[in-house]
Amino acid sequence: MTRRQKRNLIRICITLVLFIILFTLDHILHLDTVIPNEKYGWIFPACLYLVVYLFIAYDVLWKAIRNICHGQIFDENFLMCVATIGAFSLGIVRGVTGQEIEGFDEAVAVILFYQVGEFFQGYAVGKSRKSISSLMDIRPDFANVLREGNLETVEPDEVELEEIIVVKPGERVPLDGIIIDGTSTLDTKALTGESLPREVQKGDEIVSGCVNLTQTLQIQVKKAFYDSTVSKILDLVENASSQKSKAENFITKFAKYYTPTVVILAVLLALIPGLITREYTVWIYRALNFLVVSCPCALVISIPLSFFAGIGAASKLGILIKGSNYLEKFNKVNTFVFDKTGTLTKGNFAVTEVLPEDKREEILSLAAIAEASSNHPIAKSILSMVGDITETGYTLTDVAGHGIMAIKDDTTIYCGNEKLMEANGIEYQKVEHIGTVVYVAKNKEFIGSILISDEIKEEAPKVIKTLNDMGNETIMLTGDNEAIAREVASKLGVTSYKASLLPQNKVEEVEALLSKKKEKEYLSFVGDGINDAPVLMRSDIGISMGGVGSDAAIEASDIVLMKDDLKGLHLAKKIARKTMRIVFENIIFALGIKILVLILSAFGFSNMWLGVFADVGVAILAILNAMRCSSIKE
């Protein structure tokens, strides 16, 4: 809670206590009888209520006057001032004319509970803003640059490309680059929402916005500040509120015409029946009550707040949504198109099977000896499965298109494809699995085989099943051949797939799907944000994986999954659904109550106390309902 909010809360509490005391005394002792003269009896309670009124209402009165001077007449401050000052004036008129005093207590009550509603609004917005403002904490304040052997502290945007910056423990990484010295642990929570720290060492790429935790790092800058990850994310977050949804735009236009309309209706309600019946005070009171009820606070506050809370909840889970319009659209997405490599799969080669299993260690050890000096991705995947190579001294011969032969004394290791086995007359057991198969033999005796393939992400099958169960269509697009695509598609459970596609073919496939969808249906493409920029931008909602360090991900997509985790998809869908449900609940609830009480006010079946509920009470309930958007968790 801010200092200003605390002051307002204290002011509200003091006013509430004073009002309760004054209201109780007025109804027990009848304050209008304190002055013996009946003609002036109203002055004493009027003065007491006026003091309390001014104490709680001075800022609302000032805002109304200031807005009128700026040409912004019809807002909630104007309505509150007209209604409450009118109620006070009505009480004075009734007192002067010897009628029963009515209006002083209600005027104070209206403005008091209006301030309560404003306090709830400020608190709710502040709570939602915290989720997004935590992302704003990634902004670096300075950079330590190594120049001519000396360390200079400068603004991040003053650092040149290829310069060396030093980041000490506890400091935030100011610019993207490559570590040239040091090993440390990074806190990436502000960027990705991931609580586990990340280990980094010399040669690793590092992105701005992370916090260095343990050891000093020297980093060679590879991107200027305006091109850095932190700069792009800050720009995204700062501009998120400018992308308004259809519901928000509707409410803005609605309030623009609604407020002057109800003011005109209130004036007509006071004048026309008053002239006919000659009961001016009765109809003025009803018109003032009409104004109190008609204040559009519940809608104007709760609808944007619902979207704001939804975007805040998403950001806490490492999901960046560029605006409420994308959140609204994403709720209607019923077709998810996925790129395969790097999105549904890890995009790297890994050993997925060793046959026979009982000879696993021997097969991997022999293969590691043969692949010891190779930089090929397949060789690296094998070497990553083995610790230190115990046997050395082999002469390695690379047989082009076949594999590698490792020879030492009277021992020969054969490691390669089926052509290597056949060329050396080795009988082997052929493996029919999808992927790259490495056969291993020793002294022309077949030992076993290693299956290497692109790993499917652990969460991918479950996420696809969840999306399918929610009634969505899931489609996989890949440049791999038909056999690999069919195998991966069957393991994932996607509803359909397309194989052997070039990047331009993916755009054509998405275009074809977009042409087939119905008017209120939306298509989302999920890609890695690097090679898929054209199709990300062409789809209704572009979602990129692995936002950290990927410029194209932030620029081309509408939603960025900063954790590089597919679970963010159904979480974002869940947030979008709940947000839109709450938006429509608030619209129906607020309009329904207001229309009902407006009708009752016009016919004299309600007073300002009911009007207070229809305005402030409904607004508070709508705000509390909107805050449910921020409660979504993994």
C-alpha cells in the first residue's frame, strides 16, 4: 500500500467514525431542534454535516473543477459533486420551507462510500501492477566498463559493441554478450519467472536483466542497449496497456455517451414531473438519486482492471502478453499450429535408445572412443552420455559417408551407419526405429546400436492432450521427412501434421488454414521465434517459445513464453478464459443492477442509500471480482 493510499484510508476511517457519531446523534437527539427557532433549526445539522462532507470530499470537488476547466465535464467526479451538492441544497431548501430535513446525511454517505470505492480501485490496480512492475525491475541502472585497464561506471546506453563489462555479485547484467572470464550463478526470475538459478561459465551467452549471484563475470558486449533483451522486454511491457481489447474500447465509447445522456435524463426527470405535480423537491431528490445510481464507475474501472489483472497473472508465470486485445483474441483461439523443431522438440540430438540394453555401457564406451575427436552433433550426443574416456591412443580414421574406424594394436572399433557394417562384412541387426542409428562393432563382431533423435519435450504430449481436451485442433508443421513427422505426431497426439515443408511452405499452410476458419474463430501459431517470424506475424495470435535472448520472438509474436515451456500455452488459455468470463460477468452484473435501480429511482421506490449500493457497492463487488484474474497459478 502506498503512502497516499494509507493517508486516504485514514481519512476514510476518520470520516466514517464522525459520520456514524453524527448520524446517531441526529436520529436520537434530532439536531434540527437544538436551535429553538424552527425556521433556522436546519443550520446546526447542516454545518456539522458540511464539515464532515468537506473533509472527505475536497479532492473530488477539486478534480471536478479542474476537469471542467480542461473541458472534461462529464465524468464520475462531476456526477458525484452534482448529486451530493444537490442533496445538500435540497436539505437546505426543505429546512427553509419548514419541511422535514432530508439530504444532509445522504450527501455525506454518497461521497464517503464513493471514496471507499476509489480506495478499493487504487489498491486493486496497485496489486495487479506489482505483477507487471516486477518485470520493470530488470532495468539496469549502470554498467561497469573495462577501459584501458580501469573500471568506469557509465550508463548502459553509453557502452560500445565488443567492449568488456564487469558484473559483480549482486549486480544486474546491463547488456547482452558472451562471458569471457568467470563462472557464476544467475537469477533469471525477473525475466522468465523461473525460480531456479542458472549456472553459467566462460563462452556462454548471457542476456541483460539477469542478476549475478556468486562470482564476478567479464562479459564482451554483443548488442547495444536499445537492441538488448532487457530493452525490448521493457518496451513490450510499457506498451501493453495501449493495446486495448474490443470490450475496453466499447466501455470507453459507452461512458463517453452514457454520462451526458444520464445527466440530461436527470434534468428532465427533475423539471417535467416537477412542473406537472408542483412537487419540485420530490422530483429533484429523485433526479439526484438518479445521478448517483448512473455513475459508470463499476464498468469503467472493473473492465480494464480485469484485463490488467489477467496480464499481470500471466507475467508472474513467465508469459508476456503484449496487450489486452491479444488476451481477448487468445480466448477465441481454437486452432493451434506448431512448428516441430525447437517448439515441440528440444531441437538437439540426444541418445534415445541403446540396444541391447544389457550392453549399454560397453556400446557407449566403444562409440565414445571412436567419436572422441569429432565435433559432429551426433558425436557430441554420444560423448555427453559417457564420462571420462578411459582408453586412449587409438588412431581414428574417418570413412566419408560411412563413419569412423578406431585402431589400436590388434583392436579395431567400427562406429557408423549400415554402410560401414556392410563394407567390412559385419553381420548386424538392423534397427527400424525413426532417427539416426549408429552401429557399433569390435574386431568385426557386432556389439550393438545407438539410436539418436531429436528429443520430444517432456511436457509436450500432456500439453497437446490438454489443448485437445479443451476442444482445440492441434496441427504440427515440420521440414522433416514423412516418417519422422508421423512418428513424432503419433507420440504427441496432434490432430494432424504436414511434413517436408520449407519455411515459405509453412506460411502457405497457415494461409490455407486461415482461409478455411469461420469469422469468430482464431488461429495461433507457436514457433521458436527465430526462423518463424513471417508465419508468427501472419497468424491471428503469434506465440514464440524461448523469449530470452531471441529478438525475433519479442518482435514478431503477440505472446512470448519466457520459460521456453509449452505449459505456458494452456496456462495462458486458462487466464484468457477466466479474464473474459469475469469481464462479461461484470458488464452484466453492473448494467443489470444499475438499470433496475434507475427505474426504481425514477418512480420513487428507492432513496440515495440504495443509490449508493447501486454505484459504490456494485463497483466494489466488480473490482473484487476483477481481482480474481490475478489469482491464477500453475
